[in-house]
Amino acid sequence: MAEQTALPESTGSPGAITAGPPVPPGPASEARPDKPDAAVVRDALGVGIAVGLSGFAFGVTSAGSGLSLLQTCVLSLLVFTGASQFALVGALAAGGNPYTAAAGAFFLGVRNAFYGLRLSQLLALPRAVRPFAAHWVIDETTAVTLPQPTRRAARIGFTVTGLTLYVLWNLTTLVGALGAEALGDTDAWGLDAASPAVFLALLAPMLTSTTERVTAGLAVVLALTLLPVLPAGVPVLLSALAAPVVLFLMGRTKKGPDDGKDSNGTVTRRKKGERHS
């Protein structure tokens, strides 16, 4: 999960979203039939409950790092994050400077600004609702919302996921902080792995092309390689470099050996079977 970010206003630019608003009736829309509301709610509840329960781990970790019960609960209520919250309390537990810890958590949550750009057009919420919806622009709500075939389904998925996750995350944060001593080491329970495991399960079916799979694989390699040598949160941000690297390499590959330049220096591609003069 991630920090609160403002949802920008829709620009109306075409092609800005992969899973965009519903298409007009016709042959194109027949390929994406409406999804029953019950199915959307079921998927959203599954994600919200599974990830929301991992708030236990944050409550325990935060209490163990020296934060008070009030500080722990305020973090979950107002910041509403997962990865950034863990990065913050982890840095504090390791004796890091509070400002440095906060900066790392902030930069880890920058990705939510990009989520907001995509969800703004897809949801098309009223202006008065956007500041409240922005608080729920996180990994899980984005993952549930984007694949939906219609705007109605997207709004249902976003709302149910956000509400379920927000309520459960805060409740389990409170319980975890109160029962920190009884639970002991969160690693022994595996609670710290619940949130990323659920998100990976959501992401995997969306990797349908070779480019997407290669990009995801390279991002994982970058994150794991940089994890031991960089502060918490930074490897995740740098792993985003996988996307431009893969696109650049694939662009070079597509040019092929038949590319050339004319007398003006313009790159041209010879037609199949064309010979040099």
C-alpha cells in the first residue's frame, strides 16, 4: 500500500489507460462483456481481506521499533500504506535518522502519483469525491480496478477493495500493536510476506506479453540485487528502470540490419526483396 496521493483531473487524452472506460456498443465491446457485480465484489473482498490482515505485522513491527500505540495507529489511519510504513518503522528500528526514514518512505510512495493518473480517467469520479478517493489509491485498489471491463465494475472494485482494506488494515494494526509481545517475531508467522505475496498473485496473470514478462523479470533481478546495498525503498524505485531498458533494447532489435539512411540522414527501411543499386 502507499501514501495518499491526489487524483489528477482527467485530461481526456486517448490511450492513456490500458483498461480504459467502457467502449461504445458494437463489435469492439462484444470482446469485453460486462462482469457481474457479484463477481467484482467477490474479487475485491478477497484482495481486501487477504492484504488487510497483514496489518497485524505492521502493528507488531511498529511497536517493536519503539513507536507508541497512538503513533502506530495514526500512521495507518492517515498515511495508509504498507511498504512505506514498513520502510519507515524498519529504518527507525535500525537506528536510522527519523528524517531519512521519512524521506525513504515518501519516495517509495511516489509510484502512487502514476496510479492516480491512470485511475483518474478510468473512474471519472466527481470532483468533490476525488480527495477522499485519493487516500485509497494504492497497489491493491489499482490492481483490482484496472482489469475491469466497464466503468461501473471499476468503481465497484475500487470502492470495495479500498473500504475493506482500509478498515481491516487499521483494525489489525491496532490488534497487532496491542498484542506485540504475545505474537513475538512476525517473521515466524509469515505475516510480513502476506501483502507482497497477494500483490504478486494479482500481477502475474496480467503479464500476457513477452515484453511484460521480461520487464517484470528484470525488475525483480534489479530489486533483489540492490536490496543488500541500498536503503529500504530505493531498490523498488530503481527497479522501475527495467521498463525503459527493455523498451530501448526491443526498439533496437526491431530496427534490424535492413535499416539505413538516405542522403538527408533520414532512417529508412528497405522493402523485402529490394536490392542495392
